[in-house]
Amino acid sequence: MQLLSPSPAAVYTGMSDAVTRISSAEGLRTLWRGVASVIAGAGPAHAVQFGTLEAVNEMMGKREGTAAWVSTAVAGASAAITSDAVMTPFDVIKQRMQVHNSAYRSVITCARTLYRTEGLSAFYVSYPTTLLMTIPFTAVQFSVYDHTLKFINPTRKYDPLSHVAAGGIAGAVAAAVTTPLDVAKTLLQTRGTTEDREIRKANGIRDAVKIIWRRDGLRGFGRGLTPRVLTFMPSNAICWMSYEFFKMVLRLRGGNSQAPSRTTHV
């Protein structure tokens, strides 16, 4: 839905139309194309992300009021920089595999072909744009999660429902705020699959933004908003619940079961 120059058969009026037509024309399994790349990259990327988050939180110490918002945002931005360095190549492969009528059916084949035809830089051409998106995404996500959790779970004890709720809300807000940058990122990551010469020559966020604005106006920056929000709400909810669960387990094993969870509270 975010492609500006798709195949005529891949022009959709909305999310339900896209799901119906893709599943009927290419099979239901096509909706999960590229998931292997996501799985391969998500584990190490999230490990680096939350490891950086905890390290920066400890370094900055406990803050109150406005300083708490700022320190949480700084910790989130730092986590985004490190995790995206790991995840961006996997995301590029996923995007190439998900393009309409993509010739790629395996992660390894896609990676080899991409490296041979476009070089190593193709895996990181969208990294600056990705950072422009994920730094605010992570900063917003961590800040919203932390302060939502303070409201619904003031004691900050482990409570799956409160972590799911706070995580879902944080994911939805962050996804909506950063959708325009995600559209630009998608254009850069899939430029090698289009016959459009202007898009193939796009070489950064400035070129991508100019192309989107000229061709589709303000509306173009909202492409894919609904599926993006609906994707990040449950995934962030599960991610935060799992994170808090393993923090609790490690705390219990460390003999500190009474200590309150800090999460992103700094």
C-alpha cells in the first residue's frame, strides 16, 4: 500500500481490499512472505535494543518531572540507533520479498541477489531514513509506555494486563506519528524493484520526500497508516509483556523480588 509506483494489479483501495485480493490472487501464505527475515533479525535486534535501554537508564539515573520524559526519550533514541544497525538489512530483505510478484522466495536467495546486483550499500541505503523514523518512534513509544504504566499501574509491579495495555497504546501512538517517515523508508528500500527511473535514482530521505509530495501530496505520507497501527499495537503489547516478564524472572532469581520494576522509569 505504501509503494508509489506499484504494478497495476497491486493498487489497493484499503487494507481489507489488499488482504482479499492478495490472498485470492497469490494465496493466503503470501501475506506471511518475508516473515523469516523478520524472525531472523528481531531476536538480536530486540536484545540489543533493550540492553542499550537498560544501560542508558542506569547511566542517566533516576529523574523526575520533565527530566523523566527527556531521559526516557534519550534512552529510547539510543536503543533505536543500535537495534536498527542490526535490523535494517533484514527489513530491506523483507520489503523486497513482499513486493507484488516478487521473484524471491527465500531470505538467502534475496540477500545474495541483492548483494550481487546492488552491492552492500543496498542493505543500508535506508538506514539514515530508518533512524529518522525509529528514533522518534522509540522515544515516543518508551515515553508513552512509561507514563501510561504510571497511570494504570502506579506500583509498577508485574501485571500482564497493564503491560499489554500500556504497550499497545504506546505502539499505536508511535506508529501513527512516524507513518510519513515509514512511507519514505519503504520507497528507498524497494527502489530496486521498480521501473520508475526517478524512484530508482532516489538516494536519501530528501529525494524520497520530494517524490512522495510531488506525486501524492500530503495524502501520500499517510499511506498504510491503518495496517501499520494495527500491526504495532499487538506486537508492542506482546513485546513489553515479555520484557517485563523476563525482568521479573531475573529479579526473582537474583533474590530481589520486592524491588519495583524500573522499566523505562528513569
